[in-house]
Amino acid sequence: MMSDWLTSLKTDTPQQGFELAIMLARNAVAYTQPSPEIRERLRYIYAENADSLIATSHVVATHFQTVAAANNYWK
């Protein structure tokens, strides 16, 4: 289990919010596949797969929606 790293969804700017969304996606992968060796071995597979990259963008976009809602970016 990772140490506590997510203390808030609040960010000062939408750019920081997007970076937080990326961090959320990356940490979700680390939680579900805790072995760095396995993640590294799999990286080359999805790095050249358009469907995998599009799926990654979708996950980040979903996380960004959550962060944006927490920060009222849509006002």
C-alpha cells in the first residue's frame, strides 16, 4: 500500500488540475500492478498501441472531470 499522497483535489489552476488527473491515473496503475518490473515490461506494449493510448487519454479525462468539479472550473 502506498503512503498517503492525495490530500486534496483542490488546485490553484486548471493546468495543475490536469497534472493531478495524470497523477491519479498513474497511481491507479501502480495500485493495481504494484510490481515496477512488470509495469516496465508492459510499457513497451501499450506505448505503441493506439487503442491503449486513447484509453489512457479517456482515463485521464475522467479524472480531470472529477478534479474540475471539485475546483468549480466550469463556472
